[in-house]
Amino acid sequence: MPKNKGKGGKNRRRGKNENEETKRQLEFKEPGQEYAQVVRMLGNGRCECYCFDGKTRLGHIRGKMRKKVWVSAGDIVLCGLREFQDDKVDIIHKYNADEARNLKNYGELPETARINETAVDLAMEGDGADDDIGIDFDEI
């Protein structure tokens, strides 16, 4: 049996996730950037993003954010637009729920933006309006 010489294994390298409680400065968009909401995850660090300029684009999570910041469906993100590919964006920053609410209050996000709602919630929204299937029963 070999003697352990290291300082721990995989869990030590991961470290503690202490960045959740820290208050960070709100990042606003600059020219060449756009706010977007993640519609669905596609895998391999890519996702389908609905940019708030009205277009749906393919988002690519940048390497610095991979495996550190978990992006999921329904998240509000800041995307960098590409000059040479209009249908693709790079995800630069992920906003948490409080930051997204602040952006909405400042008027950066449109009023129609949904915060903390996944793609399933957005898809089910249209179904709940009218549950009548067209069958009428007469009184006996």
C-alpha cells in the first residue's frame, strides 16, 4: 500500500464555493454586447439564447466561465456579439436573480423579460390561458 504524500484529492482541488455571498458590481452592456435569456442548453458549452433585441442566437460559454459558472435555462446573461457571425454570441457574464431584477428596474431589460423562469415555464404559459376543449354538456 503506497503512503499518501499529497494534500488531498479531487475535492481539495475543487475548493469551497464562497463567491455566492459576495456582492459584486453590476455590469452594464457596452457597444457590441447584448442582454439575453438562455432558452435551452444544447451541450458542449453551447446554448440557445433569446437576445432582447428580438433575435434568437446560438450562445457559446467562454472558457473562463466553463466548469466554474453554471449556466442553465432561464438565466439572464450578457453576450458579446460577433461582427463576422450575426447568428452566434459569446456568453460573457451570468447575472443572478437580484442583479437581473436591478437591471429590470434600471430599464436595461424590457418589461417582458422573465426572471427565474425556465423554458418549461415559458412553454406552459400559453397552455394555461384556455383549458376549454370545445365539448359542451347539456343539462339533463
